[in-house]
Amino acid sequence: MTQHAGAPMRRRRGITALVAGLAVAGLALTGCSADDGGDDGDFDFTGKDVGAMADFGVGDTFEATEDVTFSMFYRDHEAYPLNEDWPFFQALAENQKVSFDIESAPRTGYEDARSAAIASGNAPEIITVTYPGQETPFVAGGAILPVSDFVQYMPNFTDKVEKWGLQDDIDAVLRKDDGKYYLLPGISEINVPQYSYVVRKDIWDQLGLSYAPETFDDFADDLKKVKAAYPDKYVISDQYNDPDPLGGALNFAAPNFGITAGWGLAAGSGGWWNGDEFVYAGATDEYKSLLEYYHGLVEDGVLNPASVTQTDDDAKASFFNGDSFVIGGNDQFLPQSRTSFAEVGNTEADVALVRVPAGPAGDHLASGGRVDGLPGLMISAKAAEQPHFKALLQFIDWLYYSDEGQEFAKWGVEGLTFEKSGGTRTLTADWDRAKDLLNPGATKLLNVDGGFANGAFMPAEGGTEELRLSMMLPETREFVDSMLTKEQLPTAPAAPLTELENEQAGLWKTALLDIVRQNTAAFINGDRPLSEWDAYVDELKSANLDQYVDMLNEAQQRQAKVLSEGGSAE
């Protein structure tokens, strides 16, 4: 590859000091307002189309008509430190005529640094690695662009949203009470399940147990068989308990019990759409049924009761030392486990992910996962004043949402980092995704040495189903394929709160979640009998459960009216 003659990137001094607590309210909107005409397709790009292509459509390769430089706030990951000589930047400079003026901040503390940059009023145009919800504090001050007014100029984004049926997810996850959204999300054609139970494959094979138990009751029967064979051991000693007791396990199990729990409950509002209205998930009969199941595992001596409180390190030590045989994890945990078993001299131990079983409510995956769990990016409001604003929109659309741009961000440059034959990509001899993962012996890593497979430019590996699966190991692909036979639950309707409501709801949500976490642990390990369930629900009601749920339902009804009218709540 011939490198571009000019420097592909100008780098500002990185933010190293964390600045917290800066107010973002009151910042003037320096770009365009929600009424600038984006919704009607008549935004005036006069003087703002420098570098823009006259015709840019789905599948077109973006190439600026003249060199352009976009400012960017970049999350600098310690595993692949920012390098201005990355082939990623060189290729964009040569092929797209795009370079960057980068202001960087380290991953640890990135959110505080991002807030400081936005509060300063001088945030770069492109603000990377922002998860849905993290944009909310910046909306009222007008510091970020209402991107929903401009997606009509992003043909690849709008095409994928329509083809993949993502509009409901976007409405539910991103739209604010004014009917607009301010974050361009990472999007995926498919939901890729990652977490389940990691089991000792050698023991499962020894006892003839299933890697795809039909129901959670069947899985419990298998666990009892392991307990019978190893009576002095706990079968499960789990991790992921801080701050949510059994946060990982309850999260992947809950949809099959007809509810949300663990990580899912904590990350969302805590509300659960029952088809007619929102209820509070932690107060439902379905949540009680889930806790009864896990308490039963404790009573049977299968689940270590310390699983609701112990550290991840303690859980891993138990698993790797052979004191337990099952632990929550994901596909990345498998190679880590094999390395750890080898380090302790257990050469016979092997691991596998089991398919999450069906439960009383059916065989389900949680709703969402194609928008809500993926980081996206914000655009500073001042970008709309720049001479290259239209080119900026086209470039973002190409890199983050076109098939070509997404392939480039993940796999790199054809002929340099990979070869392609018959639609199948193969990494070239020098390159690998991670050390000895796909291409043993390779001396270069895509992210460290190339700038590719980089979370700032490839939001959580979103994209087409083919692209998302393209770098998976066979065992991971097998697990994902088995999980995708589940029925995904429908997306709940949008219920965005106003700024004032958010302040009150935040206080209520925190108090309710504290009660749920404390009692989830107590009910599972037996410190509190499940016969006291009604008393627990009364405690939630004393912490304003009814008022909180009423607020969610009022917000849902209000937003439904906004969306049906295609207008604003204001």
C-alpha cells in the first residue's frame, strides 16, 4: 500500500487529568437546532459541502472531493495505544482523503474526560465510544447534534435500519422526550448472545450430560448428577456478583422465566413491559420464580451460596483448582480457562459453553441487543457550522454503516491484512486478531499494529450477520448458532423521561435497585425465606415503586403520542 504523502492525523495534547462534575446545562447550541429543517429534507448545505460527494448512495465508496480533516474525541485503549502511523489512518488518508485532528483520553476515565470536553464548549466534531444513555446529560444544553434530523443524508444507515427492522429498537432506546435522538448507535443485523454457563467438558463427557439441556429443570437434573459423582464439591461457584448478585447468570436466565434480572434489570429502568403496561421487574411473580429456582440449587447443595457475594477471583480460583465445575462466562473465557488449567497442571480439563435452556416462560432471548448494547458516537452541534459538514455525515455513514466501511474497520486492507476469495476472508501471514487466535505465529495484531478491530471505529463489531460471525472460532460459532434458534422477546415501547423526571426517577430507581440487590442475594442463599416475598414487595412500595412505575407508564403514553404525530412533545 502506498502511503499518503501528507500526515494522516494531527494529534492534540491528550487529556490525562480527569475533570469531573462540570455542568453541561446551559451550553448554547452552536450548530443547528431541531427546527433547522433536517426533518423536512431541506437543510441548507450552502457553504457546508466542502469535500462532499455530489452523489452518495448505498454501497458507494466515500472519497472526499478534496482533502478534509475532521476533529475527533478518541478513546485511547491501553491494549492498543493510539499510533499516528497506523495503516488505518494511512489508508483513509490515501483512499478517502480524510485525516483527523485527534484529542484523546485514556479508557480509564474516558467518560469523565468526554464530559469535560463537551462542557468546555469546544468538543471535537466526532465523539467516539458512547453507549446509549450516556448522551442524555448533554442533550438539554444543546452541545450535541440531534442526529435524527440528519440521518436522511446517511443512506447506508437508513438502509440498514429499514432492512434489519431496527426502527422500534431505535425509538425505544435512543429517542428522547422531544421525539429526537442524539446518538448514532452501533447496529447489528443479529443479536449475538455471549454469556452462558461454562462447564467442565471432560466431566460432562464422563457423565454423558447434555450441552443443550432442554429446560432449566433438565439442567438442574444434570447438575445433581455431577453432585452425586462429586459429593464433596459445589458444582457451581459463580462470578459476576458486583454489584448485582449473580448478575451474569440471572441476566441470561431471566428471559426464559419471562422477566429481566441481574445485569439487564440494573442497566435498564427496572421496568418490564407486560404487553399492556410497565411493571417493576423485581416485584413480579416471574422474578420470584427465578429466585426460587436458584434457591433450590442452593438447597440441593449444587450452587455455592457464596456465589451471590464472592469476588470474581474467588470464583475463578475455585473453578481452576477443581473445587467447582460450572461458572458463568462467555466465549472469551474458554481460552482463558484452558490456559489457567494448564498453569495448574490439570491437562485433562477442558471447557464448553452450554446452550441456555428454556424456562417456564419459553425458550427466549432478551429483547434488544442489536442497538442498545453497542456503543455508538455523538456529533458535536458545532459540526453543523463547518464547511465540511456534509462530507462529515457521508464519511461517518460510510465508515460506520456501509458494508465496505465496516469490513475495513474490522479486517483492514485487502492485500495487506487479509485476502478474500469467494467471499471468504483469510488473514495474511503477518496478521492476527489476537495472539495465536486465528493465525498462530503472526507477528502483528490488527488493533495494536494496524488500528483495525478498534472499538472507536468498529462499535462492538456490529454489522451484517456474516461480518459479525466472520472472526468467530468454530466453538463460538456453534454456541451462537444454537442460541439464535431461541425466540427473541419483543422490544418494549419507548418511555423517555423529561429532564426533571429523570432527576426524580434516578433517586427512586437507585433506592429500588438497592432493595432488589440486597434481597435477591438473601432469597437465593436462604438468609431470607421466600415466604417473606409479600413483605419484600411492600418494602419496594415504601420506596416509591408505584410512583416510579406510574411515571414510566405516563412517559410511554406521552411518547407514543409524539411518535404517532411525528412531532415534538414540546
